[in-house]
Amino acid sequence: MSTWFNSIMDGLKIYFLYAAPISFSIMVIIMIASKKINLVELVIKQLFVMYLCCVVELVFFPLPTMEEASQLSIQYQLIPLHFIADFMDDSFIRVSCQVIFNVVMMVPLGMFLEYCLGLDIRKALLISFAFTAFIEIGQLTGLFFMFKGSYRLFDVDDLMLNMLGALIGYFGIRRAESRLVPAITSFDRFFGKDSVLEYHM
């Protein structure tokens, strides 16, 4: 748990020092060019950038030391639902935390794909799979062959649980949007050459 917390804190540092100034500037330029302001969308996208920074830190860092790197080999687990057997062989709390973490980690991705981008389920699934596969392949290949072996375990269960989390986020926000949460476009405000901000109808 302390490792996860430290990784999240490192991700927040990267966000505030580097990602936030760059991404915020780009988003403001895009808003000016499109003559549309949506502060809610801006905040959500910044939170998403923050989320991505934390995910990268969680799944790829810390990097192994030179001594650890010299002893690496390819590590993988290709048996689906193997985590069920892990409950009998390992600490119930540790395995439960690992399962929950892998699901929860991808919930914001599914929420963003539906609420901000408005993607249909097929495109959302494709992007979610590509993102989780990118993570797992990076772990399998030692951060894309930066190291000669895997310093994190490639686990097909992680891929499945990540996809489940993205689906929960996707359908959760879709249900909320149909009942409680206004559509993201309802916060659009347009401005013209000779007019003040106008509501998007």
C-alpha cells in the first residue's frame, strides 16, 4: 500500500510540474481557436491528465536498480482467473487489494471515454483494451526493452480486470448521465466576434 501511495504522489508531482502547464496551455489554445469555452470539460480533462500521470507511475515505476536489472528474466502469467487460486495460496487481503486495485484503476478511463468523448461501446472497448495492453506489454518487455527482462509481471488477469474496470466506469457514467449528470455539452459557452458568451442550444 505504501508503494502505491508513493507512486501516486510521484505522479501528482509530475502532473503539477510538467503535465499541467503543458496540457492546460494546449487546451486553452484549442478553446480560443474553436471560440468555445467549457470550464467543466477543462477541469475534467485536467483531472484525466492527472490520472494518466498517476497510472504511469503506478504501473511502470519505480524502475529496477542496475543490480536487479542484471537478474531479470521474462515473467508472465497466461492462465485466466488465476487470481482465484491465489486466494488459497497467498494472503486473502493482499490478493483482494490487488484485484480491487486493477478494477478501480481503469474506472476513470471508462468514465472519460463516455462522458467527455462520447464514444460508443465498441470504440471505448477498443481504446480500453489498447491502453491496458500497452501497460501489460510494457511490463512484459521490461519497459519496451529498456531492460532485458520483466521487472513487473505480465498477467492476463490484470488485463481482464482492467477491462472490467473500464466497463464499470463507462456504463456507470452513462447511467448517471441519463438520470442525474448533465451532458458535457450542456456546459458549452460560445463567443463570437461581436457578441458576449452565448449558451449552446
